[in-house]
Amino acid sequence: MTSSHTHGHRSRRGGRSVNSPAARSDERAALRSAGRAGFVARGIVYVLIGVLAIEIALGNRGAQADRQGALHQVAAQPFGAVMLWLLVVGFACMALWRASLAVLGERGRKKTGSRVLSAARAVFYASVCWGVAAYASGSGGQSTGNAQSQDWTASALKLPGGQVLVGVAGLLFAAVGVGIAVSALRHRFLKKLDTARMTKRTREVVTALGVAGGAARGAIFAAAGMFVLVAAVTFDPKQAKGMDATLRSFTQTPAGPWLLVVVAVGLILFGVFSFASARWRKL
């Protein structure tokens, strides 16, 4: 009797079984909220990076168009410290949600490949969360994205077979960028959105945001990957570039600063698309 009573007590929280449908529903709701918070945090950072990139295109060479520069902008605002920690929470939520997809599987996509991709994204957002937390606490985050990319490349090139390793990494990064752009142009992101709850006009706007934003984001990934590949071929880590230097490289094309403006606007639109994902993503 006592054993049975103890077991019943352990299997319940607040009068509700931890394995009950209601409890599982609460857990899923919490994970959905975490995912939405993560998309908002991502959107804020991309909008700020896009704005900084436009400033660079217009002649402000002191701007830093990457995550570090975005954090500088946030910190400079009233209640900047609070806002930074809210971003930390947002990215932690994104990492948690991505990790849950790796364990439980994404809606309609239970295959191993999808789970592995979710796990990789969880690790990425966990690293972003750590970097933002280090910046917010003042214990790190002084190194620019460009310096970090070059340091990583230099360390990798020193490894046995490092030149091949860096070359493969560059190709994979470029391939991911192309994949992101192609996926955006083919409107694949709409499958992950609850378009049934959108009006026709809203769907058109969100589709435009996803296409333009995804294409710009993919272009940056692809360009950064190509710079890593060049670093491998030339055995020169200084050829590798972070987001800031990659964006600046667009000004050196025949289109000049205007290409950077186009890409920067695309990043801002991707940030707005992230806000739309927070609202309509199937979580």
C-alpha cells in the first residue's frame, strides 16, 4: 500500500501525471514558445547586421556588419544590458528548440538526416548563445568575426591534411549557401509555415520576405565558403573572411556599393521573415 502510494506520488506533479497527454502537451507548448523566442532573437540580429551593412555601403567604414557589430548596437541603446541578456535567452531558447527537434523529430520530417541537421543547428545556436552571453557579461567577445575565421583557418591548416580539411569545409559552406538560396527561390520555406492562417496578402508578403531574405543569406554563406576555399588553395589563412569582410567584398564587384546595399536589404528582409516565422512557423 505504502509502496503503491509512493509510486503514485512520484509519477505525478501537481496532481498531473508527468506522462499524461496534458503534461506532454504542456511540454510541447513550452518548446513552441522557446522556438518563437529564438526566431525573434535571430530576426533582431539580422536586421541590425543589414542596417550596419547599408552604413558601410554609404561610406561608414567604421561600422562592423556582423553579429559583434549588432551586439555593439544593442549595447549602446538605453537598457542595452537588459536587451543583450534577452538575446541570450532568445538564442538559448532557439538552441533548446532545435535540440528537441533532433530528439523528437520535426513535424512531418522524422528521417535521420533531418534530426542530424537539427542537432547541428542546436550546436550552432548554443555557440551563438555562449558568444552573446560572453559579450553581455564582458568576459569575451572582443575578437571580430573576421579574426575568428582567420584564426580557425590558420589552426586547421596546421593539422595533418589541413589544406584538404579547410578546402572541404569551404566547399561545404559554399554548398550550404547555394542550397539556402535555391530553397528560398523555390519557396520551400512555405512548407514550414502555417499559411492556412494567413490572408492572401500576408502570404504574398511573407513569401517575398522569405525569397529575398533567403537568397541574400545564401549568397553570403556561399561567398564566405569560397573565401575559405581560396585560403585552402593558397595556404593563406588571411584569405578567409567573416561576415563583415564578406559583406565588404561585395563593394569590390563591378556593381560597387550598390550590390552591398541589395544584399544588406536582403538581410533586413530575412530578419523580418524571422519575425514572421515566430508568428506562423509550424512548431
